[in-house]
Amino acid sequence: MSAPIEFYFDFSSPYSYLASEQIEPLGARYGRVVDYRPVLLGATFKVSGLQPLVDVPLKGEYSKRDFDRSARFAAVPFVLPQPFPIATVGAARAYLWLKDSDPQRATAFLHAAFRAYFVRGRNLSENPVLMDVLRQVGVGAQLEGDGDRLQAVRIGLAAHIDHALDAVDRLLDRRRHRLGDHLGVGAGILGADNDRGRHHLGIFRNRHHRQRQRAHQEDQHR
């Protein structure tokens, strides 16, 4: 059996949401399942010294247009919620808690949570909203009462974040090795790649030329 696709995501990332709507059919096409692994972008920003994309001068306003354009390109419903971004540690822990006992329900929660935030604009960082999404997939108040498992979830979430950061470090090391440190490209790689969400989405689903052209024309008239 083929190895699963390791899909690292943050519930506050528009690109994570858009890709999550497409990755499972793509994986099925090649006989691979998806192993969803939550991370916290806020933690990675602190470690890397970066800031959220929407807070970067010039890039921030461009990124908001790119979120919308990428959603239309992929034919996925999307609204930019307010507030944005949000803290997603609660949603990430809830997902891992479910994944430990009921992976299928965990995946249902993942999609319900993403759609609650990026389609209906509901703030997942608010406990009443999070609990309502959990109830939608058949989970009640038992989440709050399992202290031992919640501690294991905290450890697991930290491990996913460390793994994602290690992967980024290895990627940067490989690029530096190929291009040469004297070119001075290493420090700009992460920032440059942040603008490539639409390109990456094209990998997940190859849309017809007419749909791409229509999205481009609509954007020109915004």
C-alpha cells in the first residue's frame, strides 16, 4: 500500500482550507489516503521570525485578493472571515483528540471546521462555535473531561509543529546547497513562496482553461 500523503495544515490558513477541499480526491486517484496533521502557524512565525502574510506591507493586500482568486480558480466557496487570522489551538487539539479514537469523525470535523470559518465566517477560536461544530459531527461535552488524552494531544500537536519546522529547514538547506549561499537567496525563500498558493492549488486540480480565463477576467473587473 502506498504511503499516505502527510498534509500539514492550520485551521486559520486559507490555502490549507482550499487544498483540503481537493486533496482527498487527488489522493484517491493515486491510491493514497491523506494523513492530516495540524500545526500552529503562530508558533512557526515566532520560531522563524516571520509574521502573518496579511500583515506584510504590500504582500498583505495582494494575498487577500489571491485568496479569493484561488478559491474561484478551484471552484471552492470562500469568504475572508473576520477576525482573520485567529488562534486555532483549540480546533487543532479537538481534531487530534478525535483522530486518536475515530479518524473518520476527525476528518468530518476538519472539513466542518474549515467550512464554518471560511464559508460561514464563524470564529473557531470561540469555544461556543467550536463546540457547535463538534456537535455537528456527533461529539458532545466528553471532549472537555478526558484530561489524560488532552495532555497527549498537546504533546502530539507540538510534535507536528516541530516536524513541519524540520521539513522547512531541510528544504531551505537543499535550496541553499543547489543555489549557493553567495547568491543571498536563502532568507527570501519563505517570503517568496507565500505568494504561490494559486500555483500549488493548480497541482491539486487541473481546471479547464475556460474556468481559469473566467476567474482572470472577473478579477480584472474587481
